[in-house]
Amino acid sequence: MTDANTLDTATLRLFDEVARNGSITAAAELLGYTQSAVSRRVAALERAAGGPLFERLARGVRLTPAGRALHRHAVAVLDRLERAGEELSAIHGGNGGTLRVGAFATANVDLVPGTLRHFARVRPRVEPRVIEGLTSRLVERLQAGSLDIAVISDYPAGLPAGFTLRAYAPEDLVPEDVAPPGRVPEAPDTVRGTAPDTARDAARRRGDAEDGAGRAVLLREDPLLVALPREHPLAREDSVDLRELAGEAWIEAAPRGQPTLLTAACAAAGFTPRGGLRVAEWTGKFGFVAAGLGITLVPELAARGVPPSIVLRPLRGTAPARKVYAVVPANPLPAALEFLRLLGQWEPCTTPSPT
């Protein structure tokens, strides 16, 4: 019975060289061993294999039937190990493997697909996989190791429990030896009342977050625009005062009893929004607005997905907005860092409503 414990990689490589060259002497020269050392290793392998693997000829050696069988398996094993090494090298270099990207629904309208388009140009050998979900679920998956990067939002319920603000300079998350220089947008200071000692100290006080499993960079604030049917009297205005919408029916689907950006903004404007139809899915909301059955708020991230029967208008004054973060594990893949860099270069739609 063959002792599998003796079939280590070095022994298989030696066995392969002897078999390919048909000579113990030639294999010893190629591997930098003495002929006697190779002969001893071959003899030990034959004892472990339970019988001869080579026929000794006048000039060289030749595989026996058992030797040919073992050589077939040895070649397969060595080939798989070589391919594994190449794949691992590509993954660690950010040039291969799979990148698992999680994102909430409206980030998949333009932010994520637009970033993936650019990512495919600079990392063509990395296979992206996109998983859509709510922020809480995406964070769970990232912490469980089933996502490499996640795009999350603090709306409507804020960041998941356990997140604490901690500043990282963008270059700390996207080192120059992993990705070419890029821009991660600056965020409002998270540390107040402390004068920075250096420019780097100031950079470290920009808005990033961290939880126990990784780090989150604030990508941008995403203002909410009001979606109106094209025939609405205010649709021709460049912007809308929220107080002008006090009598409108709002199409919403936030959990009952939970504060939302709409209710907070309306309260600041001095009124309570009138409830309307409860519709959760964004394309469904668009259909009801287009039919004149109410109005709704639409994140700027989703502006490119709005049909021509609807116009989007910014709200004057302090418009409600949410924060959008990119979260990576504590030890992110180079490909995830490159994707993060490209997320920071995304530009929002500059014409959020049809003209």
C-alpha cells in the first residue's frame, strides 16, 4: 500500500524530472542535487509506492506501468499547484480572482454599474459579482466574509449598530503600490474642536467610519430630489420649496412609526406630510407619480433611472440627504481597494430630470 505521506511536492517534482529526462543524472543536474541523493530519494519513493517505478537501463531509466500511473497523477497535482499559485498571485496583486460587491438598490442604478464599467478596463481579469441588499444585510455579509466591498447608506435607519466614526486618510485605504493615485472625496470633519498638527492629521479627520470587521469611507452625501409628474404646476420651476408641497400626497414605504428624512424635513418646514399610497419598489413609485397619484423623494443616485414622464427638482434650503459609504474588510483585497478608488471618481447625474 502506497504511503501518501511521502508524496510531498518536492518528491513529486523530483520524480517528474527523472521521468521526463529518463535519467537520474540529468535530473540531479537540473535540480542541483548529487546523483546519489536523487537515487536515494527515488529508492525511498519506490519503497513507499510498494514496488519499482523505474526500469534501470544501460543508459538511463524508463517508467514501469506503476511509474506511468503515478506520473500521470503527479503531473496533474503539480499542474494544479502551479495554477493555484498563479491564481493566488493574481488575487494578491489585484489582477485576478473574483470581487464580490454588495450594494443597496439605488446604488445599482448608476454608481455601481458605472464604476464596474471603469473597473473592467483597469482590472479585466477580475470577475465581479454583485449582490443587492439592505444596508444591514450587506454589513452582515461583509462581516461574515462573503463580500469584499459593500456600498451602504445611513438611510432610513442610520448606520448599523456597532459602527463608530474613525478617520482614515484616503491614502491609508488605497496605497500607491496597489492602485494608481485617485481621489476619494473629502467628507465633513468628524473630529471637532481640535486643531490639526499637520496636513496628514487633518486628512485623518475626514469622514470615515470603522466597525469591528473593517473600515468605511464616506463617498458622498446623496441629496433627495422631489419627483413630480410632468404636468405638475411646479414641474417648470428650477427648484421647489418644500412648503409648497404641504398639501401633496406622498408615496412612501418607510416602516410605520420610524422617522424618515421626509418627515424630519417637513417638520422643519412646519407641516406634517400627508400620507398616500405605500409603495416600496422604486420603479413602482415612478409609475404612481407618473399617473399623478402622488409625489415622492428620489435619491440623486437614482436620477438616471427616472422615466421621461417624471421630472426631478431639487428642494430649496436645507434639502434632506443621506450619506453613502463604501465599506471594506480590515484586510481588503487589492481589487476591492481599486474599486473603492473608482467609486470615489463617480460623478452624479447633472441633469436629473428630462428637459
